[in-house]
Amino acid sequence: MTANDIIDIAAATPRYNFHGHTQFCDGHAPMEDFVVAAIAAGLKHYGFTPHSPIPIASPCNMGEDSVDEYFAEIRRLREKYRDRISLYAGMEVDYLGGSWGSWGSSCSYIQSLPLDFRIGSVHFIPAGDGFVDVDGHFDSFKVKMSRYFDNDIESVVKSFYAQSIKMVEAGGFDIIGHFDKIGHNASHFRPGIESEDWYMAEADRLADCIIDNGCIVELNTKAYHQHNHRVFPSERLLKRIIRGGTKVIVNSDAHDPALIESGRQEGFELLELLNKS
Ligand SMILES: [Zn+2]
Ligand SMILES: [Zn+2]
């Protein structure tokens, strides 16, 4: 499968989803439960995206030692449900870059895996001589802001977008995951931050880099119902990339089979509105 195949599928039907987590990382159910839920929801294409192995300790990421088992399970499920749904082996690959030999989708280990597609995402940013996960729940983000970043939210936001630009330039992935996700925790930390000029300039620089590099963007609806209709990227950034000709697909990033379609209908409606405007 290529990035163009993903674009073709998304152009042909809304009955797909290319972002979801299972027992292989921080998802809350076995892969087969997601397949059953996807079929029940009428999906025809489902892509699994466990958080990739990474060379730092992380409770959310799969270990290298379970990668073979993951591919074996995909093969088993593909065979079992072949008449009902097309299943794809993906990964949501973390980008660390820098001192980790440009760890990310473009690194030789990830490229050597027989993946159908890759989502490139930034969840970690550099801190001291290591990395800190800034993607989690706000309560833990707040603790980390004080512990590792001296409560300097501007430097954290800038670091997130700088990492994201390096990831896009390094390439090796098909879809960029939730590309302004830092805006969510940053907004909790300092309400209104996403409307500040410097913030918008940082996010716009990444959006323009995405446009120039021709990545597929996901409209990530994971937070839609939980967080006051928030989607990633924000409506403002979506408008900018659509104007720039970027292809957008709608993914739920479900960690629970019951949420497999959560926010997707609303995501399509938003896209339709923006495409008309
Ligand atoms: Zn993610
Ligand atoms: Zn995810």
C-alpha cells in the first residue's frame, strides 16, 4: 500500500479508519475486538497503528519483541475476516531525531518492517539529555511543565513544532498524526494560547511545511466528544492546509472498540463545510 492508495480509498468511501490502538500498545482491547467493532460500524478498511518501538522507556509504546506477534495477528485476522473488511498493518511512529540517530519513520529499523503504512507523530520533546512525553493527560502535563520545563510553555510549544518540522523533513511516513496536538495541553496550561500571534506563527510554519512536503493530514477526532468538539488540527489550521491543497482523511485514533467511530461523522461534516468555504 502507498500513500496514494490511502488517498484513493478515502476518496472512494468514508468507511475507513487508519488510526487505532490495541493490546499491542496502550489500547484497551485485543485487535480482534476492534475488527468486530469496525465491521459492526460498517467500515470496509481498518488500519492498525500501535505506538512504535522506541529507544527510550515508554509504557505506551510496543516493544520490539512483540512486533513479530503483531504481524502474525494481522495475518490471522486478515484471513479470518477477508470477505468483510480489509485490514492494514500500520504503526504510529514516534519521532525523536537528533541524538537518537534520527529515530522516526525514516530510520532503517522502521523502514525494514513490512508495514502497509506509517503515521508520523510527535509525542515526545527533548528535555535535558532525554525526552518527555507531552501528549498525555493534562494533569501529568502540568506536573512535567514544572519538573522539566520550568513552566516555560512557549519553549515547550516551540520545541514541539520544531520537532514536527524535523519529522516532516525526514519523511518516511504517509500520514502526519494530530499535528497541532500540543495546542490542547498548552491551552489548558494557558487559556487562549492558540490565538496568540507567536503560537499561530509556529503552527503555521508547520502547516506550510506539510503543504510543501505533500503529507496526508489526518483530521483526528479522538477528543471531539470528550473535549468540547476539539479536533486536531484545529479548524483554523485545517482551513490553511485545505487551501494549500493538502489531502485530509478522518481518523478516530480509538483506544477502545466502542469509540471506533467517535467523532468521525462530525469530522466529515466539518471538512465538507471547510471545503465549501
Ligand atoms: Zn498519537
Ligand atoms: Zn494514536
